[in-house]
Amino acid sequence: MMQSTVPYLSLAIWLPIVFGLLVLAIGRDENPGLVRSVSLVGSIASFLVTLPLVQNFDKAAHGFQFVEKAGWIERFNVNYFLGIDGISVWFILLTAFITIIVVIAGWEVIEKRVAQYMGAFLILSGLMIGVFCALDGLLFYVFFEATLIPMFIIIGVWGGANRVYAAVKFFLYTLLGSLLTLVAILYLYFKSGGSFDIPTWHKLPLALNEQILIFLAFLMAFSVKVPMWPVHTWLPDAHVEAPTGGSVVLAAIMLKLGAYGFLRFSLPITPDASHALSGFIITLSLIAVIYIGLVALVQADMKKLVAYSSIAHMGFVTLGFFVFNDMAMQGGIIQMISHGFVSGAMFLCIGVLYDRMHSREIADYGGVVNTMPKFATFFVLFSLANCGLPATSGFVGEFMVILGAVKFDFWIGLLAATALIFGAAYSLWLVKRVIFGTVGNEHVAQLQDLSNREFFMLGLLAIAVIAMGVYPAPFTDLMQTSVADLLKHAAISKIN
């Protein structure tokens, strides 16, 4: 493990939280301009402190880097223990980047309780980064659960007509799933002789029946968060009712917390159970990819369509993890990063339309390209990325997962590849009905094209989507050693 002289990880976690609390302290609705400015400065500063993590990352080194360790609850040997590897580093940058986008997106749209809205997102950003950095089991659990609170408030306060129902459903699903994980964490604590260190748990010998029970306990929390079929039903409700910023963070980052849990806990701690139950996970993943892709096709609400497409794309991620080869696992991680850009951009585009027409129904639109050509360009680009067009980020991860899946089993690869067909079907049909054709009605005829603020935030995401699609090497190079180490570790039996 490589210790850090500068506490970059602590800065990445606590800087947005401190700015969030500062915004809440300013918190007067009569001065929203100051609140917005402080929020933007906080989000940019929080992003800048994550950049040295990539610049100074040693991609050839094994183990964790930028490690920070201090006593926390010493009586129970709980430590403030942080560190990252090539897998987690990109998610920290992604979280900080998306937070800037969300602050810009809510700049004019949010008019009431501005301080509370911006504060909730900044605090949430710090907590999510904490999940990706934590190397202490209890610290991970605290961050993992704490992310629920700001998102629950965001959906419940700034959401749509059924916001309370959606917020409570989101909270209960994710909380109930996590309670079994706490039991597994405590079991590992006692089994390891009183240690919450996740790297120590990675080396802990466990019988197969122990591993299977621990794997299933972790699966309960991580599968809900991803979300995997059949525990996915909370996600479309949460997306439909959440404000635009809430949908962006939920799709771009929060779904990744569950997938990341598989890489940090399930695969290295319970390798034998992971192999034994891989067929089960692959089956669930393929159902998500195929069945949920078909469900997305019949949606009348734009947000629901993109929400269901998120579930299908995350099915690709879990499939990539459990076919146990380099190509598929790297593809799964790339897909997570790409999905952060693409789904976030799709929800922002829907938010742009909703701000103007206060409708998400596909039938209420038609011919938007005639009145909003700049917007239409972005919408078409992100929709094509959503269905995996080559030279967009959406293609890279899906292609790598399909290659890895074919290497594992041709028929599994073939079934996974059907996602590209369904993805193209629902994405292009959405574009056809909303963007192209004659102007649908007088409301569409009066639409104003993108403002400079909207153009800027969508432009940033467009650059990210194309840059990652054309040149994915920086992403894959950084994670290569960590993925190889994880697969090597997962291939060794831990049964006594």
C-alpha cells in the first residue's frame, strides 16, 4: 500500500461536505445568487482536488494508493481507512464532475429552497466519494447508508406529484437490502479476530457455505442499488418523481455504488461463492438486458424509458463482472463510467424539455428539431451513445463485455449482443417521435433553443462521451493492473 503525503482522498470527501454545510449556513432564499455562486465554487474546487489522483496514480503498482489511516472508534478497532486502486479512481472523478453539472443544471430552474437543494447535492457528492475510498468495512457501510438521506430529501422535497411515495419506496428498498450486509460485515469482523479492514477480509479463509451466505447478504444490498432484476421496480418511480438533478446523480453515480460493491466485497471476499453462483448472476443480468430492454420500448414517459434503459445497461455491467475475464470486467467498469456520462446527459435533455413544456410524455412532442436545432443535435448524439454507436463512449464498454462474454460462452455473448438491437430500437424510436417530423403542436412551435448555460453543460458531457469513445486508452490503462489483480485473487480458492 502506498501512503499519501497530501490527504487527497480526505479533501475529495470533506471539501464538498464543508461547502454543502456552508451553503446551508448561508441558506436564505432572499440571496439565492450568493448560494448558487458558493455552490459552483465548491463543486469546482471539489473536482480540482480529485485531479491529482489521476495525475499521480502509478498504473503499474499493485494494491491501494493514496492510503490514509487513523484511529476512529478504537475500542472496536474501527479505523478511518481510505485508499483507491485503478478501479475506484475514475468514479471519484466522475462523481465530482457530475456534481458541477448538477449545480449548473439547477442554476435557474430551482427557485425555492435553493440553499437546501445545492447543499444536499454537495453533501451527497462527498458521501458517494467516501464509498469509493473506504477500506474499512464499517466506514464503507456508514458512507453507503448515509447517501440515502440527501437523495431521500431531494426526491421528497423537489420531486413531482408522487414524490413522497417514490422517496419512501427508494428509501425502504435500499435500507432493507443493506441490513443483511451489516450482518455480513459484523460476521467478517468477528471471523477475522476483530478487524474491519477490507484488505484483511480479502485474505480471510472461509468455508463454502459461509461464503455463499456472505455473498447472498452482500447481493441483497448491491443488487437493489444497481438495480438488478427483479428488485429494480423502485428505480423508474424514483426517476420519474425526482427533479432533473436528482435523476442525473441517481443514474450517473448512485447505481454505480452497488456495482462497485461487487468488485470490492463479493468477488475478493467470497471468490468460491462468486464462481458457484455466477450462473445465477449471469441469468439475472441477461434478463435485465433483454426483458427490461423490451419494457423500455413500450414506455410513454421519456424519463421512464431512460430509467428502464439504465437497468438494461447496468445488466451489462454485472454480466461483465461474473464471466471472470479481463476484457469483460474492464468493459463492465468502462460501461459504468460511460453510463454516468450518457444517462446523465439524457436526463438533462429531458429536463430541458420539461422546463419549457412541463410534460415528459412522448406524445406531447414531435418535430422539436424545427424549433430547437442545437438541442436536437445533442439529444441525437446522446441517444446514439445510449444505443452503443461506435466512436461514442457507449460502444466501448458494451463491445468489451460482449467480447469477454463470447470468450466465456458464445451463447451468453450472443444473448448479450441483443441489447444493442433493443437499445437502438428504443433510443431511435424516441428520437423519431420527439425530435423529427413536422412540428407536433403549437407548444412545440413556440419552444426556445438552448440557453448558454444549457449549451455549456450539455457540451461538457458531449465532449466526455466522444473523447471516451474515440480514445478510451487512459481509462483502461489505469485500471488494468487492478482488474488483473482482482481476477487473480478471485481465481484462488479460500476454502480451508
